[in-house]
Amino acid sequence: MSTLTISPSPHVHSGDSVKKNMYGVIIALIPALAVSLWVFGLGALIVTVTAIAASVLFEYLIEKYLLKVPSTITDGSAVITGLLLAFNMPSNLPVWIIIIGALVAIGVGKMSFGGLGNNPFNPALVGRVFLLISFPVQMTSWPLPMQNTTAYLDATTGATPLGIVKEGLANGTSLSELMNQVPSFVDMLVGKMGGSSGEVAAIALLIGLAYMLIRKIITWHIPVSVLGTMAIFAGILSYSNPEAFAGPAFHLLTGGALLGAIFMATDYVTSPMTNKGMIIFGVGIGVITILIRVFGAYPEGMSFAILIMNAFVPLIDRYVKPKRFGEKVK
Amino acid sequence: MLKTFSLGGIHPEENKFSAGKKIEVLPIPTQVSVPIAQHIGAPSTPVVERGDSVKVGQIIAKSSGFVSANIHSPVSGKVFKIDKVLDASGYKQMSIIIKVDGDEWEESIDRSTSLNREITLSAEEIVKKTGEAGIVGLGGATFPSHVKLSVPPGKTCDILILNGVECEPYLTSDHQLMMEKGEEILVGTQILMKALKVDKAIIGIENNKKDAIEHMTKLAEQYKGITIQALKVQYPQGGEKQLIDACIGREVPSGKLPIEVGAVVQNVGTTFAVYEAIQKNKPLFERVVTVTGKSVKNPGNFMTRVGTPVKDLIEAAGGIPENTGKVIGGGPMMGKALASADVPVTKGSSGILLMPDELSTRGKTESCIRCSKCVSVCPMGLLPYLLMTLSQKAIWERSEEERVMDCIECGSCSYTCPSNRPLLDYIRLSKGTVGQIMRSRNK
């Protein structure tokens, strides 16, 4: 005891860390990754490995040569961005497009704002939407499930359930007929449907949600408000005209609904700081997603909805305050 | 059903190593230094001079205002000098240094240990005597107790709440006091009830002290109007506002005192001191101090005279472990790191906590990842992440709007932050500045 440390209280810490939270999210994504490999096989593997490697590499290069700051690649956040980017791509996407996506996600979406904690928009979605607009053909040709496990670029492709319904309704086909063309709800639950590599497995994504809730990595507010809003909105539409609008179960199980609500909208950095704010944010995402899906030009609107609501986060945080102590009326 | 407060809160490792250890009387040191500022409010004025002989319990510094407290000699002997000495605050403070000679008490003090249940003084006399005995809040805040007992005109008090929560990890002095001096605390509670003219009192005890809950509940059967409330273990339940919320569901409004909702809170240690002052005529000059830590040999609870050097206490608990990196006066959440083990024990010293080297420094600060955990643990419903940024950027007006002055400095935000951000450090800075701005505006 030569010298005593003097520092202000508190003198103990919970032991929680950025790394623990980030790796927690990665663990929560593993079930969905497993299903993605099972359903899409080799293609999913190539896409995932490329996206993660490129994201981590770009973060490293940008920090080392452009920003000249200490590297943060071990904190796990670049791995998450890469993984989520891969989950949001078709499993037959060429490597060079994936690399461009990772560069935009990390370079533009994250590092240009100053790195982890400073980016207003979800980096993986910035990358994904950039690719969707730049390479609309490649980004919307999805390999068929369970049929291409050894194929990559040459995989046979088909439309997603959302695409089938959107196009069919536009051509005047009735919804009940279209429902026979899309996979059953059971197939949707386990991931046997066309879609981006990581979005198809409802059950696996829900296991991830349960894990993150138990570990207290996230709270229920965002996933529940996104999915609840989607269900209610879709339910109202479907009730008003069952032949023109698909029901809640269809909307929740297809496209990026679960992936978005559980893993993309809950991104710490780009979501609100208060519970009330999180619910407003989630409701906004749910409403915009259904609006785009049902009335918009794209069959899927989750990515746009999240990015649009990301832009509202500073506003939400400015005006939505937590419940203060001492305001309860006796 | 276990009650608790409504907003935020954390549950740090309890580490109550000294739980169940009998209160030992610490030997009187050879010299004590008694700071004249041991309480919130104006420092007392010394009434002895160098060379004076003093007895145990003799007044040596007089209260210098309404919010101030008398200080009594904890030992008998000769005043050696009155000088500035380093104390727990980290600054040199005026202190009365007494060289000990024997242990001669003032004759007026009843040194018997028999329980005296009969309360003969009137409410006014109780308040006056509490003030004379120099009693301050022994939970750590050291607010003069007679001030709390003087209900301001226009306000009414309908309930007394006793704080037996001891929510700080490691500390056990209140716990042990309840186990050994339960009846005295209950008589003290009746004295306080009489002073406040209330017929109801609740003693809040956290559920990690099941033996104390059981013991006190059994004893309280004979005391009308006193109930024991078991509380869920949750920090910072010992905060006055949190405790009132937990026990009776009333929220003290921003910037107001508990009396606003008709409640007065006193710590159980303080209540014991009130018992001794009223029934035994004994002023406050000693208290129970927990000495503890992960590598402390014999963690324990010690009845210690005010002014005793902290190192004597550590010695009694088996000496300073080799790897000690930090000595904390108080608990790990709100205690103060001491600059030296030579500083004296004061009325507010609830514990001495020794931290090993590896737990003495903080982790590396990283960027805020906006995880919102600081917001969810804040018991006052504040936005610690925002208050820190506002403080860094010196935006004081907005800090005030965001209620920085509501912060009770419990440290839950800094404790929780995965990025190890010094949230509370910056919030304290902001409180200091905003407080000054507010006071100058009111002038």
C-alpha cells in the first residue's frame, strides 16, 4: 500500500462492457445464421463470410489510414454490421457487390460520422439500401429455399412471398388464390421461403430475441411496438377487405419484419433513449413498413421504415422525457 | 409482498462480509482529532482552548446556527491544539486535537446499559435536547437531526420512516445495531414520534437482512404504531426519497423535502443516538463503524469514538492488506476515497472499506453507444447520458431544465455504463455550477 487511489464515487462497476453487449448480439444471431446456412447453403456461407470480413477490414483500414485513431475492430460492432448486412442480402449476390455494400455500410454509414455511437442511421441498412437502389436486379432475385444448398451465383431464383402477393394483387389475382402460391405458415416459421439470407427463419430470430431479453441486452419496447403495430395495422386492413389485404400473420412472418424489429431497429446507437421514445419509434416503423408494403412501390418496406425513423430519433429524444421522480399525483 | 421504489435502481454484489459480527468496542486511541465540520451546515465554534482539560461528553464546539451541530469530546484528556488537519473530505479542516488521559465521563451521563422505556420529556424538550446532543444523520448525510424534527410552520407530518435499509454493499453497522440494540431503537422511535406528534412509524429493512426483519418485527409487537416493512433488495433504497416511495408510495416533488408529503426520515443509527441522548443523557461522540473489504482479514463492526484515526480501525480488523489500493470512507457506491488512513472517524463514518488494487481503478472510457442503460437505472428519472454531454459542453441552462439538481448522486448510472463513462463526475460538476447560478438568481 504505497499510494492510495483517490477517485469520486461510485467505486464499483457492474462489469458490463461494450464488448459484452456486442458479442451478446452476435450470439443471438447464431440461430438465424444456422438456419440461413441450412436453407441457402453455400451461397449464404459465402455472403456471410464476405460481408463480415469486408466490414471488419474496412473499419480497420479507415481507422488506421484515414482517421488515424486506435482500432476498434475488436469491439464486435463491425462484425454485427457485416452479419446484419449479409442477412439483408440474397444469398446469390456476387462478392464484388457485397464488398461495395460493406464499404458503404462501414465507410459512409458508420465511420464518416465518427464511428460507433455517432452514426444516425443503422450502418447495415445504409449499405443494404444503397445496394438495393444501385443494383435493383441482383438485390431482388432471391434463391429458392432448400434447392440451392450447393449453388451460389447459379442458384435458381424465385419471388419472395411478399413479392408474389404484391405482384399478384396488382395483376388482379385474388388474395385467397395467392395464399395458395406462398409457403405455408409452418414453412415460414422454420425459414423455408425465399428471401434475404438471414430474414427467413422466424423461430431462430425469436430465439435470438429471447436471448437478448434474458441477458438484458435490449428491452421489449422496440420489438413489441414494431411487431404489434404491424399486426394491428395489417389486421385492420385485412378486416376491412380480406380479399385485398393480407393478414397480420402473413406480414409478421414474411420479409424482414422479424429481423428488422428484433435486430435492426433495436440497434442501440440509432434508436431512442427512453422507453416512451422507443415505443413511438417502434410504432412509426410498424406503420411505415405496412404503408410501403401495401401501398408503396416496393414489396418490402422494413429497411426504409427503420431508416426513416432513425432520422426522427434526435427529435424524439429532444421531446420525449422519461417519467420523472416526484411527478406522481398523491 | 416486498415493496420497493418505482423508478430505476440496481443490484450490485452485496458482499456483506461483516454481517452478524458482534459490535466490538474499539480501544480508545492515544490522541483524537475532532473536526469542527462533521455535519451539513455551518461548522461549529470551538469553546475550548489549548491546554484545557476535557471529559468524555463535554461540549467542545458549539453549534453556530440553526443548521449546525454541537460537538462533544469523545475522550477525556487535554486539548493539545486546535489546528487544520486532513480529514475525510480530502481537505485540511479545523480540528480539535485532544491527547487522551484515562476515560473520565461527564457525571450527567447514565452509563448503565439498562433499557429505559419511559419517555418523560415533552416534544419541545426532545427536539431541544437532540440538538444539544449534537445528533446528526448517521446514515452518511450528517444533516442535523433537530432541524428535521422541527416541522416548519404550515407543514404537517403524519408519518415517521426509519431507514434500516443499509442499501450500500459491504456495510453492516445499521444491521448489527438493529440486532443488538433493537429495543433501544424502538424506544428511540417512540421518542421521535412524540417529537413529531405522529402516531405511525415504519421501519424499512431490506430483505437481505431477514434476521433483522424478524427480530425487529417481534420486538415491535409491544410498541404501538411501529411497523416493520420488508423491502426488496434494490439500490439506492436508502435514499430518502426512494425510501418514502418504497414504504408509503408517496413521491417527494422535485426540489422539495420529505415533509412536503408529510414524512420525516431518520436512520436507525440516528434513532439509537436519540435514545441515548434523551434517555441516558449521552451526547453523540461514538458510533458503530463497519470495517470491511474483500481482502480484509477480520471484517467487523466497531463501536468507535469520533476522532479515532481510521488506521486504528483497520488495525482492529486485521491490518491493512498488502494489495490495498483504495481506502473508502463509507460504502462503495457513495463513499469517499480517503487520501490517507490517518484521517479521523467522524459522526458520518458508517464504514471503512478497503479495496484491493485491481478494484481501485476504473475501466477505460469508451464512446457512448446510446444503450440507454443509464436512463433505465436512474431512480430520479433523469437522462444521465445527456446531463454528462451538457456538462462537458457547459450548457447550464439546459442542464437545469433537464433537472440536474434532482440527481441524488447515487452513482447507478456510472456503475451501469458499459462504456465506463464518468457520468456522475460530470453531473456533479454540473450540479455545482447550476446550483451556484440558481442561488445567485434568488439573491
